[in-house]
Amino acid sequence: MDILQTVYDHAPIIMQNLMTTVKGYQNEKSRYGKTYYEYLDFLKDFDTWSLEDKLEYQRSEMVKFVRFAYENSKFYHELYKDIDIDSIQTVEDLKRLPIVDKEMLRANIDACMVKTVGAYHWGHTGGTTGTSLSFIEANEDKMKRMANLDHFKRNVGYLHLKMKRATFNGKHIIPPNQKKKVFWRYNKACKQMIYSSFHITEENMKYYVDSLNKFKPQAIDGFFTSMCDIAGYMERHNIKAEFTPVGIFPTSETLTESGRALLERVFGCKVYNLYASSEGAPFVYDCENQVLHVDLSSGIFEKYDDTDEVLVTSFTTHGTPLIRYRIGDRMVFDEDGTCSCGNNSPIVKSIEGRRLDFLYTAEGAKINAGNVSNLLKYLPNVVVRSQFVQDKMEEVTLLLEVDKNLYEEEYDRLIEKEFRHKFGENTKLTIFHVDEIPREKSGKFRMIKNNIQE
């Protein structure tokens, strides 16, 4: 084990808060330098540009980025050896370049990485739904990505580093043998209370709620299901939030409309959706009207093979370039939509999540995550957590973690009835009631575990 982690685990909580704050100040230096503030100003100005000017900026950045990857990455230089790079001048031209998938990147990661970009740090993907990756990210790119995130929040009223926020993430901040019911640590550097996503159980949630009501954050961000777990507990037990955040900003997991409605009921504020990725994909984020817009300054999205799956080209991945990268996520674009917020960038109807964020019917039809979550829509608030697992086309297993004082046997029948309406008579549903559904090693919770290979 890392010696600092060992020291942290054996330190008293007051010292762990201090160590968390010191780490926060270290991160601040690498994330909020000159490039961050310059790019934050640029994004504010970029929002006012005409669509034509935005698209021209996107095109010119694409040309520069493809040239950069070709000249600096051994992997891309070999991949593009039979292509006239100078002929790639438009977004349409991009389609002449080969598609890169996660396995290609993993197998060639050393050749892909560009270690001459100046200061960089290592990043990792969790591998929750596929292959995990270790890659490098240039510090300059990291600052730009942080500026993108903070610009998104600034547009709806939250000012990073100036307002308090509560974060639910996968950091291992709670030592394994801790006895005290204190499942959070304070990062003073960012006015951030960090909550462990690994200890959210029915028994522990009251402590989380008490802490939130005492801290009174002006924003909540992090894992969507963790926040929904807390909100569901508050609603089941009729506990009122003693604060009203500016907004809630879920990350890392696919947002469902039922979960969004729950969070908005409990905390009395809007939930703003965001798409990004640990690899460094371009950004899509909600405006004040909760309409998703593509950030044209950060990269390019393409449809993959006339499906809802997307390919990404990201301008903030100089350390490990992503060009026409099959990231595994799906989006539905609104080709003709407009928004009254004033942002004229393309609109995304919905972010559907990973390729395997769906279940199959016995006949092979796909039931997406939104419809799967709706199987529990008509139940009273008695389900603490649920997970759908599919190992065979004709069978689905549902694990249910419920409030045992409120859950009634007939609710299983209601779920089965809804299931038949969506999946038909030929797909079998088996329901198991369990004491606890484990999270992934990353701290994320997976509502759907589709183990059938496409």
C-alpha cells in the first residue's frame, strides 16, 4: 500500500481533513493556473459567437489536432501512413480516417501517448462497462477541461472556489477499520465536503443527511446514484433539506428522468446534466433551460454507423490523442432544435449512456436504461436500490434492496406486470431481495449489468 495512504488511514479524522485539504491545494496548482483562467474567459466570449464562427473554430482546431497526432504519436503516424493528412480540412473529411476503439487504444497505449507535451499526469478509466485504460493527460489540457466544467456551472449560477459544494465520488477517504459514523472529509482548498460513495447504506444514510443539513452546500455534484440514494432516503422518511443548492451536477453515470425528478423534489433546485469522460471526451452540458448543448470548442461528435452510438474527437487530449474514438456512449441529437437560452450550439435530445446500458428481450430487442428504470416507476418509495443483471437473452435477474418496513409482497407482482409489458411473455424475470447490492470498485453503482456480448 502507498505509504501516504497508510499514514492517512491511521491518522485521526482531524488530520485526515488536513491531509485532504493539502491534497486539494496541490490539485489547485495543477488545475487552476494561468491557462485555466484564460480559457474560462475564452469560453465566456465563445458563447456569444455566431454558429458559423463556432463551426469554423471547431474545424480549424480539428485540422491542427489531427496534424499534431500524426506528427507526435507513433500510433497515429502508423495508422495514418496511407492518408494525405493535408487533405483532412473539414469535419466531413474526418470520416476518411480510421475508427479507433478502446481495445486498439489499450493494446497500443505506449505508442499512442505523447510525452513531449510538457507537464502531464496519469489518468485512468474505471473499466466499469469495458476495458480499463491508463493514459496521460497534459496539464494544459486538464486546466482547459476544468475551465469547461466551471464555465458550465457558472452559466447556471454556481461559482467554483467561491461557493460550498458537496461531492459524492469514488475516493477512498474512509479507512477500512473506521468505527465512527463520519463518512465525509473536508477539502478546505475548494470549500468541498467529500462524501464516500462506498458507505451509503440504509443504516448510514441518516448520518449523511445530518452532515449535508449542517454543511448546507450551494451545489451537489458527483455520482448520480449516490445522490439519488440519499434523496430517496430523505423522501421515504419525510426529512426536509435545510438548504437549497444553486444546482445539482451529476457526473460519471447516466442520468434518468425519474432520478432527476426525485432530486429536484427533495432539494428544491434544478439538476443539470453533463457529458464528459475520464479519457477526455468533448463536453455536452445543460443550459439554464436544462437543454443539452454540444460544446463545439472542445471537440467533435460523429454518429457511428448510422446508430445512436458516437465517435469522439477531443481537442483536449494532447497527451493521449482521441480521434474518431469509439468511446461506447450513445446520444440522440436534435437536428432542428433551438433553445431560448441564446446558445446556438447543436442540441442533444438525450444522453443514453454506454452501449450496454440496456437489456435485451428474448427476441433481441433492446430496452434502454430509461425504460428499465421505469419498471419501478409506479411503486411507492420503498426501493432503496435495484440492479438488473442479464446473462442470457431470455432471462433477467432483478436484485432489490428495499425498505423492509414498507415493502409488500404484492410489489413484486407489480414489477413483473410492468416487466411483461416491456419485455413480452418470452423473457423471464427473477427477483431476489438482498440486504445490500455492492458497488463497483470505482465506487459507482450500476443499475444495469448486461453481460451479453454484442
